[in-house]
Amino acid sequence: MRLYLYKVITQIKDPQIFKQKALQWASTFDAVCYLDSNNFPDQYSKFDALIAIGVKSSITANAGNAFEQLAKFRTENEGWITGFFGYDLKNEVENLTSSNPDALDFPDLYFFASKHLILLKGNQIEIISDDEQFILDNIQNHQPHQTTKSSSINIQYRFSKAEYLDAANKIKEHISRGDIYVTNFCQEFFAENAVIDPLEVFSKLNTISPNPFAGFFKWGSNYILSASPERFLAKRDEKLISQPIKGTAKRGKTAEEDEAIKQQLRSHTKELQENVMIVDLVRNDLTRSAKQGTVKAEELFEIRSFNQLHQMVSTVVCEIENDLTPIDAIRNTFPMGSMTGAPKMSAMRLMEEFERSKRGAYSGAMGYFSPDGDFDFNVVIRTILYNATKKYLSFQVGSAITYHADAEQEYEECLLKAKAILQVLGQQII
């Protein structure tokens, strides 16, 4: 087997233009993973952007023994691998099922070792390939992307507003009975016979809503176009890091109004309550992977501001057990607590009854494993999923239902989270 060469290229004049051209070229391959931090400061980031291009080897699996298959694939591919975990791997982790309709046909797990990989940090790029010059020449000489003519998109929804309110209030009855404490209730917006240019749609989404865990993933004719603000789980040396988001507020029209809204979010009883419940859940998840006594909340209730909204973020960390593999650590915490609820298994089982679509890649995770044993995965939210063969486009949004939740306000929060995607697709708020 031919060994990869490593080469660092310095003095990239314009990283933004380089990223655009590199992604345009990469998108001509059957598989590509593009991860972009959009220059958000993050002490745990290894790079500003990553582009994995073309398939050297890959694994596709569904719930059953998917994590076991991935572990075997990882031992055979010790370099960089990129991919995604679908939410319905919950059925492998716990005694659960998924029976809601699925029109996207994504697998529960897909990873690939790429033929070429580009890492960008500041004005430096590192290319991992057996032909660096081939990469640079193709990016430099790549012709501008030819935009596919989009069809008129008719966004439909699985719940009318009245149906959503009724379901949310019924979920609150389960909370009152003590069946669960908090849950994330999700609804799907979708379009049939939709013809879009995935690269153009992602570019618009990443411009309107640039977030620190953005990503473009192509798997054949299936696409993940993500503007995620949330980290699911990362490993840095012996440290595991999870950063659940719970707590949402709109942006203000003026600096003064914006600051006032942030202060309201910081002291809002319901938002604080849902955040701390999920922090407790994540702490419990991490104990399965942690050295005894090392789980702690590194940051609580931090308010982070994005183009579309403010979010309340907490950071929970631990030291990983010596004999635990990275894949074990992911399995022990999957799916992300912010997208499930507490108690975790009861909340997931209940949402299977109330939700009307299979989540699939939505509220799963997308990211990478690196050669040094580290990894980093986002939570697949604020994301368009698209099957180009079936011409089916989907995005889901959710909000936390607690005892103190107001169903009307939760519905409005869902629309707030959908705002950027609707704007990109040329739709009005429904």
C-alpha cells in the first residue's frame, strides 16, 4: 500500500476563497465531508476547516452491530476517517425501535477513509494525499460551479400548529405523571419533487447562519447540509468534552435590545431548568466512560450569540478510562442528551410515539476520527437533509418540553430555529 505524504503549504492569501474553490472541486466526487468552524474561537478545535475527498475505503451499517463494525473498520483505517451517526442507532444502544416513516434512506452509520484530505488553519493548509500537486492544481484550475436550476419548493409540515400544541400539552401530561422530566419534541418540514443545488444551498445557509460546527456531507446522491451550533462529543488526549445546548432566544434589533434579551435568557427559569437537567444527563452519560471522580461541569449557562439567535451552552468534561476506545466513548453517550431528554430511554421511547417522522441523520452526529486517537462530532441540527434521487428534502426542528413549558412558546421557538433554513429555501415563516 502506498503511504500518504504530508505537506504543509503556507501563505494562502485568502482562506475563504480557497475553501470555496476546494469545496467546489471536492463536491464533484461521490463522497465528501467538509467541516467548517467559520472562525469561531474554540479551545478544542484542531483546525479551521477540513475537507475529506473521495473514497479509499468505507463502511455503511444500520443499527444492530454498527458500532462493532465501525470499531473493526477503524482498526483497518488508522488515519483520518469522517462520517456520521444516525439518531436511530439508539435502537442498538438501548432496547428501542423506530417505526415512523422515512423518505430519505440514509443509513444509520457511514464512514469513509478519503483519498485526499485537506486541513486549513489560519493561512496554512496541510494536504494528506499521495499527490499534493494534483490537489493544488485541480483546486487552482477548477472552473466555477455550474448551478443546478432549482425547482419551486413547496414546504409541507407533519404537524399543523394546532396538532403540535395538542401533542406538546399531552407530553406535559406525561411529565406531570412523572413518566419523564424533560424531552426534545421534534417536527419535520419537508418538500417532495424538490430539485436543489446542494452546494449552492449549503453556501447560502453557511452565509446566512455561519455556525461553529457547520458541515457539507455528500454520500452518493444523499446530502447533509448543516449549520450546527452544537458539539456532541470531542476527545482531546485523555479528555472528553460535551457541550449541550439548551436555552434559546431570538436576536434583538438593536444592541441594547439584544443585550436585554441575553440577560433575560440568562435568568429565565424554564431555560435554566432544561439546561441543568440536560447537563445532569450528560454528566451521567460520561460516567460510563470516565475515570472515577473526573466528571465535572467546566462551564454552566454560557450565552453564545449566533446570527439567528442566542443559545445557552454548558461544557461537561471528564478523563477517559484507560482501557476505553474512542468508539466506546461515543456509544456510551449516544444520542446527545440535548436531543433526547431525561430519563433518556423513557424520553426516546415516548418521542417515538409522538413524533411523525424517523429522525435518521437528524439529531445524530457528524465529524471525524484523527490519527492521534482524538475525535470531534457535532449534533446534526439546523440541517437540511436531501435525497437527490428521490427529490426529497427534509429538515426537522425541536424544542424542550418541561413541566413549565408553554406549548405556544415552544412552537414559536421551533419556527425561530427553522428561520435560516426557510430563508435559504426562499420560504416565508409558516
